[in-house]
Amino acid sequence: MKNITNKIEELLNKGVVISDPNNVHIGDEVDTGSISGNGVMIYPGCKINGSSVLILEKAKIGYEGPVTLENCQVGPEVNIKSGFFKEAVFLKGASIGSGSHVREGTILEEEVSIAHTVGLKQTILFPYVTLGSLINFCDCFMSGGTGRKDHSEVGSSYIHFNYTPGQDKATPSLLGDVPKGVMLKQRPIFLGGQGGLVGPCRIAFGTTIAAGTICRKDELRPGRLIFGGPAGSGNIPYTPGDNRNIKKILTNNIVYISNLTALKHWYSYVRHQFISDSFPDALIDGLNKRLDSAISERIKRLKEFYEINGSIEPLKGRWPEFENCFISTYGIEETIPLRDSFLEIIISGIVRYGKEYLTVIKKLNDDESDIGTEWLQKIVNIKTAEATRILVPGL
């Protein structure tokens, strides 16, 4: 035991289960007070680093293999089986399979499940969303479904194509949305295995994309089946970056960022009501930081796209005004009455059912949910209209 560091001794003394203390690394900067002693298990081969690490009760780290965890916030009962994880947040009951590679700007909300060998970055998955194995799903938002037996799902060997021949990543895809998705009442979305989605796309609730299909277009009508036959062949003159639908790319990016803006209001006002021992300030802080990172990333990537195409007359000189519209609070005051009405409903639900987020949200009746959805949708509409006015006219 003489090789055990002071950090590991502190964790052992507070009740953290470390089956092989000599084969676990805890960085000097880690605050052991941010790791719960109530049922947390850290298995051999794990490396935990970062001053903002948070690990809450009954979390399991590294059961199936080594884990590197850097500045992540891990909620209660999360199971991280093996892989690399940096600056991501995992909420209660999330399960992450072996060999996963989860990087900055990623949020997995309650009971999200991903199987083995999944790559995520700048990815936000709402409660219950399930991903199969061997998936690359960066730069996506996905919601839909009502519970563990009725959830949005991505089949194995799926790819979100998020990098273009024009060498830009203005390609985020919005599957479902924030205003309706947070209420956990929408039909799930299903993306069939060995397929792909070419970003930036928007997909409506209730959409099924058949296995083996590459989806390249928006589908905003709910309840549709998308399928594709054998790909044709041929060739045409082409220069990467040319002949692209600039208006669609700008519009889909604007709608995506506007949805993340609405989610920021949801975290700041609604999620904040659920602060408790199992959902402490440090966890909500982690959510807000990851969401800020996601918004900044989308603006950065869209700016790169703009700089490539900014010589087009309608776009000249418009970037500073565009960027400011997502910083300013212009128009948001219109939503305050709806927000306050909805918060009264949430607080009443907490009094009745306690601070279990999923329980309170799922107990909302349709009229109550509609108030919250209207509030968030107004935020999306205000920001979308403002940004569209700046960038899109004339294209």
C-alpha cells in the first residue's frame, strides 16, 4: 500500500471503492470532495484528471476496461464502462459502452444509453436516447420518445457526416427540437443501422430512416419513412465548396443555434429548480459550460463557412451583427410572462413529487407542457428571425 497517493487514500477513507488502488491515477488537481463516497466504484486502469471533475453517488467508472476521465461531470448511477472522456456531462442513469470516445461539448441527459465504440463531440442527447455500436455521431442534437421503452434510437454503424469537401463543419443536425423535446411527449426518431445523415439536416419527430439509407435532405413532416435504393453512379465537373445550397446551410445552422439558446434558458430556469444533493450546483454548472461550449462551437464553425462564402454580395459585412444577435437579449423579454407561468407549474410539481426531474416533467399534463413549449419556441422563433434577417435575405 506504500505506493498509494494521498488523493487515493482520501477517496478510500471516504468510502469510494477502488479495487486496485495501485492501478488507478487521480490527478493532483482533482478535488476529492467532488467525488462521492456513497457507492462510487473506480476499477483498475482508470485515470481521473481535472479541477472540475465531479462524480456522484453510485457511479461506476471502468468496469469493462480503462477509462480516462478529464474535467467531466458524472451524475448519480452513471456507468462509464471504458474509453476516453473529456469535458462532457453525464446525467443520472446514463450508460456508456466500452471503447467510447466522448469529447468537448457533449451532454448525455438522464438514462441515455450508448453501446460500444461510439464517437461523440458537440453532441447533445435528451433523456432515453439510445445509440448502438460503432457509431460516429458528432455535431448533433437528438430528442424524442417518452421513456425507456419508447425512445429515439440510432442503429449500429451509423455516421453523421459532419465535414464537407469544402473543408468546413457548419454541419450540425437537429433531430427533433428543444421546445417539444424537453417535455418527453413526442414520438421517437429512428435512424436505421449502416446508414448516414449528411449535415446540416433537420429531422422531425416520428421520422424513421430505413437501415442502409444515406439521408441528405431535411424532413420536417412528422411520421415519415425515409428509404433509399441502390446508389446511382456517374460524374460531373465539381470543385469542393462550389454549387452548394448556402441558404439551407445558413438556415439550418441558425435554427440549430436558436434551439441551443432555448435549451440554455431551460437549464438556467427550469433545471435550476431541481438543485439537490443528487443534482448539485456543480452539475448544473457543468451543463451550462458544455452548452456554452456547444453554442460557441457552432458560431465558430459557421463563421469559418461565412469567411469562405462572405464575398457573396448579400453576406458582405454582416457577420458582427449576426454574432451579436446570439449574445444580446433582444426580444427575449417577450417570453418572460410565459416563462414565469411555467415555472409556477414546475415549482408546484416539485412540491408534489419531489426533486426528481424526469418524474416532474412526465407528470405535466398537455396544457402545462404546452405553456413551456410555447415559451421555448418563442425564444427559438425570435432568435431565428433576428439572425435570418441579418444573413439570409437575398440568397
